[in-house]
Amino acid sequence: MSRVLVTASLIVKNEERFLGDCLSSLKGVADETVVVDTGSTDRTREIAREAGARVHEFPWNGDFSAARNRALDLSTGEWILYIDADERVRGGSAQNLRAQLSSPAHLGYEVLLHPRPNFSPYLVLRLFRNYPSIRFRGVIHENMWPAVEEYRAQHGGLIGESDLVLDHEGYEDDPETKHDRNLPLLLAGVKENPYRVYSWCHLASIYRDRKQTELAKEAFEKGLGVARMHPISAPDYIMPYLGVIEIAVNNNEDADDLLAEAFGRFPDNPQLVWWKARSLLNKGEFAEAIGWFERLVVRGKNKDYDYRLSCDLRLFDQFAFEGIANCYFRLGRYAESRRNYELASGYAPEKLEYRVKQSLCYRLETNTAQSASL
């Protein structure tokens, strides 16, 4: 029997729209593909079988980890590639995969995931050794990191960065169906385990999407309380800081103390730079705000992102130039304002607002020059 080095492990339900492309991207990457179906009513199972996957059924019980772990139990590979149906392995990124997986010192590898168009990629643990003790935990936002860390504490093992790149295709649909599914799971999850920051922040994001701002703020603050309990910062501990700061700045409330605290823990996070600039703009400190917006432009040119957390790439160009333009306008420096609205418009030519503001700046610039010459 030939060696099974990599098993691609998936759980699916009604994924006929995405699954075929996902499985095609796994050719030459995975030696085996295990698909656990949790109740599809479309052609998902047929598509998986046609692609050569081993297909098993698992009745949905409201627990994502249970389904994931069933897929792991059925996997025979030495390594697991955990992937979703709406993700793809980017072509060419797996060329060195087998050489990397030959390292006896490594227990797992993070891969670079592009979560949606126009968002920065981030690193996520998706490759790990197929050991019985490494299993997912949590009814939602299932996570194998606790099991990985327990294994490392007893046996050691490195976590490296793989060259593998994944692209996620499925976030652009109407989120309400997922919100309806996830909300009761999250409420149950935070009741069962109130110390998971990510769950509080996902709950808050659902409330925010539904314009339930007070509930969103309350959930973010619960997550912030948990994050503050830990002196060592996990990547997702920045999320409640960002959530509470965003609500405060958008409501024109003071966020200085929380921004300072967040920068103390996450000095390189670009989203904090954005909210610092926005806060300064709100307070009328336009010259200082310009400097913070310009930091984002420089970081964007250098692709100096925070690879632990994805963010909107427009922060580094369109939105930053718009912020600079707004500041210069408020300072009465209309020529600089117009130039920055032009730069912002170059990234969003469909946005009429920028062209209107360019025209306004030009008229004010001209009037100012004429008045000065009198």
C-alpha cells in the first residue's frame, strides 16, 4: 500500500457551489481526501465521490468539533490538511510541501490564508500531524491549538510556516443565514466557556451587523475582560480592543486610554494606527492625524501588514488618502486636500464623492488664490 502523507480533511453541507473547485485544487497536494457530510440535500456528496474523495455521513448535532473530529478519525495520512469547501490551494504554492513535511522536528505548520478579496492575508494553523491526541475543541470556532499546545508541553515539536497558500471564496454572500445558525451556538459556547475571546468577538460582530450596538459593545467588553486576564497576548486578543475602540470613535467618544493600552500590547497592529488617526481627526488634531494616516500609506507600500490578523487593505491606500484629504481640507490647505482626494479616487474611481470634493477643493483653492492677489 502506498504511503499516505497528507489527508485533506473536510466537513461539508450543501457545498455544491464550491466543492468541485476545492477538490480540484487538492490534486497533487493531498494523497487522500476525507469528506464528512453533515446533511446535504444538493449534489455535494456526488461531487465529492466523483473527485475521488472518501465520503462519510455524520448527522449534524450542533457541534462543529464533533464533525471535524469524525473526519480526523477517518483520516489515514501522516499529516492533516484542514480545509473548507469554499477554500482553494493556490496553484504553485505546494511545490515544497513534501520537503517541508519531511522535517521530524515539526508538529505543525501555519499557512497563509487570503480570507476575502481586498483583505490582507493572515497565518493560520492548517497542517498538523495526525496524532490521536490532537483534536478540535469547541462547538463553534472549533480549534485544535489547545490540544497542540498540550502535546508540545509533553513532547515538544515546532510550529513552522509553510509555503502553502489558501484562498477563501465564500464570504461574499448574504451573512444572515450564517448569523441565524451561529448566534445560538455562540450564546451556548460563551455560556459553556466564557474565557474564549474569539467567541465573544464573533458574537459582538453579529450584533454589530444587526445594528444592535449596545449588545455588540457589551460582548466586546466581555472579550476585553478575558484578554486583560492574560499577560501574554494571543493574536485574537486584539479583536475586543478594536471592537470597543471602533464603537467609541464612531460615536465620537474618547478612546485615548484604550488606544494606549492596546498599543502597549500590539504595537505593530495597523488597525490601531487607523483608529488612532480617526480619533485625532475627530478631536480636530488634524496635523497629527495626517502623520498617522501617512504611516498607513508607507506600510501599504511595503506590504507591512500584521500577518496574525486580516484587515481591509483599503486602510493602506483609499481610506488613508481620504483621511489625509479630510484633514488638509479642515486645515484650509485645499491644494493638498484635492491631491489626496485624487489619490483616493484612483483606488475607487466609481466613488462620485471624491470627484465632487476635488471640484470643491479646486474652487476654494482658486478663490483663496484670487483673494490673496487682491
